[in-house]
Amino acid sequence: MITLITWEHESSKPEVREFETVAACYNLAANSGFYKAQIVNEFGVVDYEF
């Protein structure tokens, strides 16, 4: 499972979502206009940060 952690703005609480594929996760993170987004792999390592 791939985890997407997003922040709507600088002082907001992070929201966590889980995805089956990196492609779906990346698409949402890159195109949704979040203040910050992190894609975390199954080992807990941040693969991408926007």
C-alpha cells in the first residue's frame, strides 16, 4: 500500500489516504493544489514530496 499524506494549508492537520498504486497517488498529489503532499512507500520512506 502506498500512503498519501496531504496538508490543505500550512497550519492544517495532515490527512492520510492509502492507495494501491503509485500512479493514482502521484496523480492526486501533483494535480490537486495541496499546500504540501508526501507519497510514502510501504517501508515508511518518503518517495515524493510536493
